[in-house]
Amino acid sequence: MPLLKIMDQVFVIAERIVIYSVLISALYALVALGFTMIFGVGRVLNLAHGAFLMVGAYTAWFAQQYLHWNLYSAFALAVVVCTLLGIVLYHGLVRHVQRSPIVTLIATLACALLIEELIKIFFTTNTQLLAPFVSGSVEIHKTTVITNRIIAFGASWLAILLFWLFVHRARWGKVILATAQDQEGAALVGIDVKKVYTLTWAISGALAGIAGFFFASWVKLDPFMWRDPLIISFAIVVVGGLGSLKGSIVAAYLIGFLEVLMTYSPSVRVCAADFRCFEFLGSSWVGVSSLLVLIAILFIKPEGLFGRTE
Amino acid sequence: MALLRVENLRKSFGGLMAVKDLSFHVEPQEILGLIGPNGAGKSTVFNLIMGILKPDRGQIFFKGQEITHWPTYKIVNAGIARVFQIAQYFPRKTVYENVEISAIPNEIFTRAIDPTPKTLQSCERTGLCEHSSDENRCICRQELPGMLPQGGLRRLELARAIGTDPELLLLDEPFAGLSHAEVDEISHLIASLRDEGQTIILVDHNMRGVMRLVDRIVVLCFGEKIAEGTPEEVARNPQVQEAYLAGGGF
Amino acid sequence: MSLRTLKFVLLGLTVIVAGAVGPFLPSKWMTTLMYAQLFAVYAMGWDILSGMTGQISFGHIFFVAVSGYTAGLLNLYLKWPIWATVPTGVSMAVLAGLLFSVPALRLRGPYFSLVTLILPLAAARLVIILADWTGGELGKFGVTPLCQDSLLNTLEGLLSRLHIDSFRLYQYCNYYFFWVLMTAVGVGLVWLSTSRIGKILEAIRENEEAVEAAGINVAKYKIFAFAVSASVVGLGGALSVHTNEAVFFNSLLSLTSSIEMIVASVIGGMGTIVGALWGGFLVRGGEQLIREIAQWKLPIGAEGLALSFLERWATFIFFALLLVLLFFARQGLLPLLMGLFRQRRGEIRRG
């Protein structure tokens, strides 16, 4: 009997890990989508991507908390603000420094830290709560899942599918794809590359706004929250390859699974003789898996990063 | 003994065979012309010799020692130097400082050696001197390389290559992009290096231009050696003439 | 005047001024400038690798952390004395630098920078997971102070005649300790940067292929620069732990400090070492200046307009300044001055 009970426990945990990772990986894919797209089309690594998410999250929170908007309008406002932010950042900054990748990195990182500072100044460093679309939870078999997470999952997939349809069906989507493959060629056949970039930054901003909203209501809302999404995006690009949507989704699921495995699996408390302890696995390990994947790739196959070494 | 011996060298990029089982050698104090139409794999051969690309197969021997898998700097220090087709220089350093680099030893912890005399000598040999009141002393030019004409950049490259005391000098299309006057100047310079006993491999797509300079020619076409011999022999070779016509007169 | 002489003169003047103003500083500013000197060491350490070779590191604070936590924890738990903790900390930083540099140097440009950004983030996780030892985000007190009582007591009798109380004496001790460190590091790095090794590092920044074609092992020089850089930054980190008498997360692992090193170097002129030192002072001194100004009241309105809001904007102002500099004055202060100098005095003969 006890053996059966243990098996049962293991099964419950395994089920929980599978369900959680399927759900959160969709969000991760959405988080990385805008970052991957900007990298794929313009070869720009936008270190402010995580900050975009944060701006989206704080906008929704602000509209709800201080302007007393309903959640749907707050969500829409977040998306609009992020879209504008993408366009402003591109035209006000990135366009002028794009030729030097290093300066672009420093500039976008400085932007992220600027946004962090602004949020600290206006909203303090406290962790805030962003109300979910739907509260409560549902039972899937033996696992309790917060309803909002299922909505986040659905919304993420919807956004990804819409994005895919746009890129492959719409005229401007195809133009973006063409530019991603060959910038000079696109310019030669009369594509206004600057317009394409503006569009990609706008879309990337919008996607970040959606992702930020759900990320905040799922994970956390504080002025430092931009770091994790940035690392996740970076890890997904490294694992999934340059600008590939399919690769990104596979990578998102891989990293999401590892993440959930680390955070939701039973943790082991390791203690020294003086009763100082640390937890092996568990909630303090959030975000560790993407870091580990990145470091592992760096050490094992640095030339494999992005499929090219330049 | 041959100074450089290349045996069955092969390199492909994806499906394209850039160099196909190529073998040739260079004798000391000889100038070998490596001739072929554009895309014949000449620059790839140089990149393979310099260790910038790794061959799929085959070996490269320098002074009887295999150097196939050596890194570039080691090959340079063994005595092979290369002049790039597109000038590689330090845009924010003066001509003097550009040339000085090859006079600095590779060792980090070593007795200080003054690189100045060597640098001035390299400048003098390649005609990068400034006019000074004292006619006998060479002063390397102090301007930035960006101010030099194409011919000057070629001299700069040559000066840096010579600064490594090479036993073998690889010249990649030394006349490309030069004016007529500059072509004459650079070919005089190469001739003077030859007269000093410098061994050279010279890559060019233009056979006529190098006929007077070279002792022997290897003709490449689509990565394969199609002929080898003195300039006269090669010019008479029917296969070369055919490739010559097909290549649009290389 | 050669470039080397010029840099040594500028370094000398800066160091003399920093040393001479010490006794006249109010207590608050003395602390600020002490930390500015430490930060100048970090900035110079960053500059010898990133400024000179063009391999921009976003995560140099990682080496501060490795050295600082090693020294601090060895002292806290194994009671190692300072003369043992500092060298061990520095060695660990160098080791980390070497371990990291070998795979990292195969990456070029922005990919290298991105990977360096990950290091401090990973280290921060580790510190938090091991919070029972490291104190996590709060830090852990009880590290042996750099200026120990026994040392101070011997000096106190001597200095009491000069009307210097013991707290002031303690401050003096720390201030001049970092002054010595900054001077030593400055002299060493200026010498290195203007030596033939410096010339090669600069050349690597401009054209790696050409350096390799001149028979120089680029990877070896980069790794060397990595080791020097990590050791300098690590030395600062280990000593700062003993000055703070604590391992502080915010001073050993803050991403902001990591980026501020870049700010300092860009302000002063990347790859100039002396410029980075100036930049270090400008960043830390500027932050304190903003805090001072924040206590003023403008004579507007009946109550006066308090400027206290400025205090919270200090970091913001610096990042905004960085962006402006990246746009308009990418060359930085020292090259700018040298340009003026050159116009006046004719060409400075290099070499």
C-alpha cells in the first residue's frame, strides 16, 4: 500500500509539473516573440525588451488603481502605450545608433535602467498586485490551476497565432519577412526599410504589452521584474535560433519545462553543521534554468550561439 | 627542398568545392604566380595556408614542417606573411603605428625591444617615408591610413607584412583597384623585393600583368590546377587558352 | 611630450589633488570621495579590458562579487586575516576571469557583451539561494575592518595633538588606503596601456585580423587583459568588503554599478585609463553633489521650493547623461582635452 501511495504522489507532482510547464511556456514564447522578431529583422538586440513588459504591466496597474478603469480598458491602454514606446524608442534612439551594435546594447540597457529608475521614483520599489482577468481556480484532474493562468495561456497562443498569420498572410507581414532575410535585397526591390523597422518595433512593443500584463499578474510586478523576461527571451533566442518562430516556441517549452521542474518539484533542504541551510530546487530557483542553459551553451558550444559567431 | 609544399588540399563550402585536391610547391627565392579567373579559389588557398580556414583534407608543409592546423599567428611567426586584397589596417593609428605592430614581439613577458628601427626599415623598404630635411633618414608617415591613396594602403600592408621578417610573402591581388601609375609603382616594389631574394606567391586574375614578375605559374580553374610551368609554357597551353576565353579573358 | 608622459602627468596631478584635499573635506564628502576612489579603480579595471580591446563587458561587477564574497566569507566563517582573504579573493576573481574568458573570447562584439550581462545575474541568484551564509540582499556584517583599532591606537596619541578625533582618524585611514590603491592601480595601468602591450590591445580593438596577420596571438592578449582587469577589479572588491566591514549585496553585485563603470569610462574617454579615473570621480562625486543640491531650497513661494525630489533622480540623471553622451560626445573628456591641447601645441608625438 505505501508504495502505491508514493507512486500516486509522484504522479500528482508529475502531472502538476506538466500542466504548469505547458501553461507558462506559452507565456514565455510570447515574452520572447517581440525580442526575437527585432533581432531577426534588424539584427538589434533590444535589452529594453524586458522594460517594455514592465511598462505594459505598470500602465495596466496604474489605469486600474488610480484611474479606476476596468480591466479590459487598462489592458488595451497597456498595449497602446507599449506600441508607442516601441516606436519612440526606435525613432528617438535605436535608429541613430543601430550601426554600432555595442552602442545599441549600452543604449537599450541604459533605457531599461532609466525605466526602472522612473518606476522606483513614482511607484516605489514595493511589489504591487495586478488584478487578474478572472479570479478563482479550476481543477484539472488532480491539479489546481489558477483560472487567470489558463486565460494567459490562451491569450498567448492567440497572440502567437495572429502574429504567424500576419507574417505569412498579410502584405506587410511578408515585407517584414523579406527584410529579415535580406535587408539590402529588400531595399533594392523598393521596400522602405525604415518603415518596416518602425512596424516591427511597434509590433514588438504591442506583444510586450500583452506579455507584460500577463507576466505581472502571474509572476510579479515590481521595478526589477524586467530582468527575468529579458533573460528568458535571450535564452530562447540562443536555444531556438535566430528569428525562427518555430524554434522559439520549442525553446520556450524547453526552458519553461526546466523552469517548472526546478521551481515546482519538491525541494531539498541542505544544511550545514551550524544549521545554516539552503534550498536545492524550489521557489528560490526561479529563473535559474534559463541562466544555466545560457551558461551551458556558452561553455559547450559558444560558436553555436545564434548559428554564427560574428 | 621546397619552401612551401601543398598536398592534395581540399575545401568545400556547403556543396561548392572551392579547392579540389590542389598540390603545388614554392622553391626558395622564387616568385610563383597563382592565376585563375574570379572564383577559381585563389583567395581560399591563401586563407587555407594562413590558417584562417581549415582544409577538409590535405596537408601544408612549410620548411618541411606540417603547419596545416596551426593558428594564424603561429604561421606568421614561422615565416609566412600575407597581404590582403582589401587593405586591413588600424584606422585610428598613424601609418607609423600601423607598421609598428609587426615589429612588436608576440610574447607578453619579454625583454623590452625597441621596435623603432625595425619599423623605420619596413617603411623605408616600401617607400612610406616622409620627405625630411635630412635626406638619409626615413621618417614614417605620421598621417592616418585613411588619408593614403589606394597605392599607399597597399604599401602599408606590404610594410606590415615585411615587418614580420617573412621567408614567404603571399600577395593577394596586389594590383586590384590601383591606377596605372600605382600599378607600375607597386610592381617595381615587388621586383625590388624579388631582387633582395624574397620568396613570393602572387595571386592575380590577370595573367598579362604578372608575366614579367613571376618565375613560374600555377593556373587554377574551379579550384583545380589545370596547368603549371613557366609563363611562356603556360601561355602556350591550349587548356589555359580555353579557360582564358571561357573566363572572359582573365 | 609623448603620450605616456602626458598621461602620467595628468594622473599625477589628479592623484596629488585627491591626496591634498583629504584633510579639508567634511566628513560626508570624505566618505564620498573614498568610494569614488574605489569606483575609479573599478572603472580603470574595466577600461583596461573593455575600453582598450573593445570587448565591452556589462558584468564586471561579477568579478567584484567573486573577490568580495570570497574574502568576506572566508573572514566571517573561517576567521582568515586580511592578508590572507584579500589575495585569495583576488586569485578567485582572476581564476573566474580566466575560466570565463576562454569560451567567451570566441564570441564577438554584442554576443560577448550579452553573455557578460548574464554572469552577475547568475551570481545574484546564487547569493540569494545561499542567503544563510551570504545574508542575501541584506548582507552580512562582522568582517574584520581594514583599519584596525590596534593600528589606530598607536597613531591616535600621535595625532591627538593635531586635534583629530578617532572617528576622523578612522576615516582618514580608509580614505588614504584607497588613495594609495587608486594611485598604484593608476600608475600600473597607465604604464601598461602605453606599453607595447597597450598598443596591441588598442590594435585589437581596431582590427583583429590585422593584428593576427602581424604574428600576434590575439587570444593570448585578450586573456591577459581579462586577467589584469579581473585582478584590479577584484582587489577593489576584496578591500571594499573590509572597509564596509560587511558583505553588501548592493555594493558587490549591483547591475547599476556594472553599467556605471561603462558610464565612467565613456565620460572620461574609453581606453584612456586616466579618463576612466576621472569618470569614476565624476559619477560618484556627481551623485553626491545631486544629493547635496537636493537639500537646498529655492527662494520660490512662501515656504521655498524644496529640491529634495532630486535625490531620487540621481541615478536617473546619470543614465540619461550616458544616453546624451552616446549621442553627442562618444569620444569622452580626455580625448576632447587632448584634441584642444594638440591644436594649441601642434602634434603630440606618439610612441
